[in-house]
Amino acid sequence: MCQPVAWSTGRGPAPSAQSAAGRNALTMAKELTTIRPAHATAPKLTADQGRPPFSRLVYPVPEPGGLGVHVTLDLGGRARFGPDVEWVDAIDYRVDPARAERFYAAIRRYWPGLPVGALEPGYAGIRPKISGRGEPAADFVVQGPSVHGVPNLVHLYGIESPGLTASLALADDVAAQLSDGNFPEVT
């Protein structure tokens, strides 16, 4: 359940609000506006125990709901494989070690020499999807007052990869949507 939040500058109510609450964005938005339902996926990541034969990121052909089991390198030079896509109805951050077989099959498409036993459970997260199982992938959505009718409020939905890469452009979009408002000057 979303708890009411009051935004303030310390000098009275805030002139505007932006909502980018990730997987909780719809719960929060339903308190204020109406939007179509979201679907969450739980990407499960695994880590290689040894040094990988890669010096760069590897992205296979995307799969429905995600980018495919790809490889990234952490700051220690270890390979991180994933995420894969698992559609869920409840939030659960546990990584099932039995999922390793799916990872082995996917990784061996681009690293046939992956040793047996090299993978171990890593971590999991919940993606803030706005399209569901079997639906075409949807880009993230930015909704301002012209869409939902609430003055000085902008919602951001489905901000997953490449959301961080696009953060400056998203900020410009939010600012543009709020630029038509008559906000009191805050000093």
C-alpha cells in the first residue's frame, strides 16, 4: 500500500512533484491518477568464479521481455551473467540455483568453453515493466499534466535499461513538461 507523501521545500508545499518509484510507481500513481497496469519481471543474475575470456560486454540476441543473458564485467574483472527473464506475480529476490542450467545453455552460445560448475547464484532485481508476458516490448513512459490532468506532477514508468543512460534526456523532458506551470519562486 502506498503511504501518502507530502512534498515540501520547508517554505510551504513544493511547486511540483516527479514520480519515478520503479516497481512501486503504479501503486503510488493510482493514489493520484489512472494508468494501465504494469508487469514485473525478476531477472536472475549469476557470477563466474574465475577470470572470463572477455574484455568487453557481450550482448546476445534479445529474448522476449529482456536483452538475453549477457555478460558484464564488475570492477574486480569478474563476469556477471544475466539477467534472464522470469515473469512473477509476487516480489521475490531469491536466486534459485536450479536456474543455472538455463544460464549455461544461454552463455554457451557465445562462450562454448564455459566450465561446468563455474556459475554461482548472484543477485536478483525486479524490473518495472509496463508491458506484460507475450506483449511487444514497450519503451518507458513519461506522463505529465497534459496526460493525467494533475497540475505540476510528472510520472515516469518503466524506467529500466537504458534509463540511467537516458537520465539527462528524461530530466529535460520532465523539465519541459513542468515549464508551462506557474510555480512560486523558491529561494
